[in-house]
Amino acid sequence: MSQRKIIRKRFALLATVITLACIAATVFFVINVRVDHGIRALPFNLVSSKSIDARLTVAQTLFQLALLMIGALWGLIIAKKGEVQIVFAEPAEVFMFFSASIVLLLSICSYGFYLNKISHQFADAARALGNSELDLPLSVPDIFDQNVNYLFVLQIVTLVAGIFNGVLTLVSAHKLKGEENENETLAS
């Protein structure tokens, strides 16, 4: 077995372990985060508004990065003949490709759940303020609370893991396999 094939198998094993760790972390967070006492209110002012906007902008940028990485990976699947592409006959490539895709999809889903949770919290706060007979100060739910923030953390962790797995896949498809095929052609 060639040295490149061994490296590709190690990359596949590493990508699979990283994916399983991300899935375990996601399940752990989802099971253990409880909103028993609600989410604290954050006074609404210029500072809180800017910090919420900054957090949502970062989350959106991370989402776009995950989409870009998934596009690069899937581009290897739909590549034309003669271009570097992933071959599903190679188990190492299959494991790396699906590991990267699963973790990047977890990142995308975390972003969706994060936005959904924030929008529901804001809608509930607006309803409570509108239904109150008291003159309450303007406030918004604290999106930095652990009961909301865990989804943002999951988005970051799974994105970093997905990028790492994606880079392993791309290196394997572009460098290790390409050079391996050239060596086999020269040997023939």
C-alpha cells in the first residue's frame, strides 16, 4: 500500500472522529440546555442594539462560509471528466466527503435554529410588552444568555470542524490522489 493511500485513510479516520465528536457535542448541548427560568431581559439601548446586530452579522457570515465550503465540496462531485473529483469507489474519500458535509450541515442547521430562537424570543418580548398594563422599560431578550448562545457556539464549532474536514477532503482529492494517479500512470 502506498504512503499516499495510508495518509488518505488516516485523514478519513480523523474526519470521521471529528464528525462523531461534533454530533456528540450537539446532542449533549441540545439535551442539557434548559430554559426553565426563561431568558433574562436586556435593556434596549444603542449598546445592546449594536451588540445584537454584530452577533447576528457574525452568525450570518459564518453561515455564508459554511455554504461556500459545502459548494466547494459538492463541486468535486459534479466535476467534469479530466478534472479532479471525488470517486465514490474510494472508501476514504467517501468518509471524508460525508464527514465534512454532515458537520457543515450541522453548522447551517445551528444557524437556522439560532435565528429561529432569537426571533421567537423577540416576538414573545414584544407581545409581553404590548399586553402589559404597566409602563415597562424597553428591553429585549438577552441573546448572549447560555440558553440561546449555545446554538451560536455550536455553529462556530461545527463550522471549524467542517472546514477542517473539508480541507482534508480537498487535499486528499487534489494533492494526494492527483499525485498518486500520476505515479501510477508513469509506472505503466
